[in-house]
Amino acid sequence: MIAVDTSGLYAVLNRDDPYHYAAEATLKAESGLRFIPVAILSEIAYVLESRGHTRQLLVFLQDLENGAYTRDYGEDDLPRIRALMQRYADLRLGFADAAVIACAERHGGRVLTTDYRHFPVVGRGEGTITVLPSFEGLGT
């Protein structure tokens, strides 16, 4: 099982992304469910649309409809999200990233992301998540 962050999903959907092949291979190698926190749905739609990737957004929406990803509502995650945002305020950890971390913590701790500003720091600090693919230092 794996929780998918906006940056990881963007890399999977965009063949021009420098992390596309690593992210795609990581996602294919993972067994089990692929969780998409509902907190990132608007974020990924905005990122794709604002960068002119409407076709990729439509592919993603079709994948959601077909069950390639499991929407995770995290109905009880708000206290954890708030706690993460407070603890990592100096990193400017936002709501969407905190929601991905909370989702991952409930589903085995694995996160597909290319965000190496936030996720590895929280991973080391909390000891509850593993960042995939593991090419830390190369991301944004």
C-alpha cells in the first residue's frame, strides 16, 4: 500500500517530468492499494490544468473512476494533520502534505513523492513514513 502525493502523481502523469520513469516504476512495483487523499484532488487538478496538462488530468480522472487509486477521506485525520502542521510550521508544511502523511501513517507509511523539502524531514522526525522513490537530494 502506498499514499500518493501531488508531486509523485504529477511525475507519473507527465512523461516530461524528470522523475516520471522512477515514479512510474515505483508505483508499478508497489503491491496493494494506491491511496489518494481527497485533500490533494484539487491540488493535482490545479497543477495539471495550470501547466496545460488537461489530457493528463482526464487520464487521472478516468483512472480514479476505474479504481486504479483508492480515494482516502481520512475522516479522523484532522487532529493529526493539525499537529503535523504545527510541529513543522518552520518548514511551512501545508494541509495537503500533512494529509498525505496522515494517510500514509494509517496505510503502512509509504509515500510516493518527489517533494524532498517536507517528506524526508517529517519521515526522520516522526519515524512513521518512508519516501519513495528514494532519490533524496535530487528533488525540489
